[in-house]
Amino acid sequence: MEAVTKMLNRRIVVIAWCVSTILLTSRMMLAQASAPPAIGTHSQIPAPPSLPISFGDLIQVNVFDNPDLSVSLRVDSKGEVELPLGGAIKVNGMTAAEAGAAIAARLKEAGILLDPHVTVLILEYQSQGVTITGEVRSPGVYPLLGNRTALDMIAMAGGLNENAGKVASVFHRGNPNDIRQIQLNVSVQTPSSIAASSFELLPGDTISISRSGVVYVIGDVGRPGGFLVEHNDRLSVMQALSLAQGANQTASLHGARLMRKNEDGTHVMFQFDLKKVLEGEAADMLLADGDVLYVPVSYKKVYSLRALEAMIAVGTGFAIYHH
């Protein structure tokens, strides 16, 4: 009986210790959950700044439960918008929230609504945004929210399209002569390329994406046409010829010609031996934007090939006849 009593006492002690541990742990968890977050932690992400409304911006005024008063308005040269009811009100320099409060106050003061609830959205930024033109998927004016780089703004415009070149030019509205060019390394980003594109953009800047160069391969080739120099500086003669699926059997490789346009608008044409280039006996020349590579037809090869085809046809017919 005494042994049973000791065993029960031990079990009671163990159960009491477990209950006290659980209660202590629960109190600690509740205290941590109710405590305010530590200042300066990485979980706190600063909100983007609200850009002020400026001349030429397009705003959307939404009046709750009043669709007739909800309109899109363009800020005029005076910094004002004309409300359907309530007249003109100046919104230049205000944020979207401040403009909504000012319009609500005007509607209430004019006796149009007793308790108006107005929200304002900025649809287009004309002066506070960055204009992105050229070879991007969605050119336009994009708001400059926070510290954005040129690559960030290009990404906002949908990225580069298939005709984009490797150079982006940034123009400052305050100083048109200050033009900065950025090399766009599309395939691989390097620390130097990232650093070159990480300078500060200003409201009103313009980013222009250049177009890829085009070289033309015509004449006796597999697929003549124009070929984009996609994200590359230059194409060589052999690279352009490979894009054109190579020269045909009847091509005159010794009489290939290259036509190039000079800066003054004049054209120059010179002849070279394409066969030596293909065999590695001559340097592979680099082509510039707008160059035309012409591979002529060798009529001697054409006549020889036709004569050979005729001889084969006659021989085949002769063999079939005697068979």
C-alpha cells in the first residue's frame, strides 16, 4: 500500500510540473505576440512617396454614390481642374489624398452634397514621371516612385522588344545637353553594367531605347533579306551569310560586293573575294547598320549545272530504254 502511495505522489508531481511548464510557455508566447515590433527590422518596408499633382496631369475624381460627379480631368496651365459642379479648383502641388479632401470640401461648401466622400487617382503624370520611348513594349510616361534606376523604368515599360538595340539614352529635361548612355547587357548583367545604370533619375527625364541595326543579304543565297543585329554591336560577313542560309551552288564567291552608306549620305561599294573569307585566307569583315551584302550569280556555274543535269537526264533515259 505504501508503494502505491509513493507512485501516485510521483505521478502527481510530474503532472503538476508539466502543467506549470505549459502555462509559462503560453504566457511567454502571448507576451511576444502582443509586444510591438522592433524598430528598424527588415519587415518594415517604407511606403512609396506620394507624388504631387502638376500641370498636364490626368486625374480621376471618384465621388461615392454619385457617378455624375465622377469624371476624368486634365490639370490646366493654371494648375486647376474644372469640376462638373462646383467650378474650378486648384490642385497643383497637392497629393491625390489632399486633392480628394479639397474637392470634398468644395462640394460641401457649395451645398452640392452634405457629406461627400471623394477619392482621386492620378492616371497620367506629365511632369513628375519619366518618359520612355523607343524600342520597348509599352512606351509612355511612368511615375517616378522612389529611387528608380533606368533598368527599373524599362522593366515598368514592359521591357525591351525584339527590335531593341544595346544602348539606352537618358535626357534630362533641366539640361538637354546632358545625355547619358547606358549599355544594356540583356543576356548577362555584370557589376559594372549595374553600376552604370544605377544613377539617379529626375522627374521629367526621358529614356530612349535605340533600335537594332539591320544588315541586308541579297543575291544568290538561300534566304535573302534583312536581318536584325539583335542586341549586338556588329555582325560579320560570315555571320550575316549564315543567317541567309549560306551561298547557293551557283553563286559567284569571287565577285561578292559590299555596299555601305557614309555619314554624308553617299554610298560606296567595293568588291571582295568571299571564297577567301570562307576559307580563312582573308579577314572576316564587320558589317555596320544598313550595309548590303550582295552575292552575285555565276552564269558559268548555272550553264555548267544545267548541262550536267541534261546529261544525267539523257543518260537516265538511255538506261531505261535499253533496260
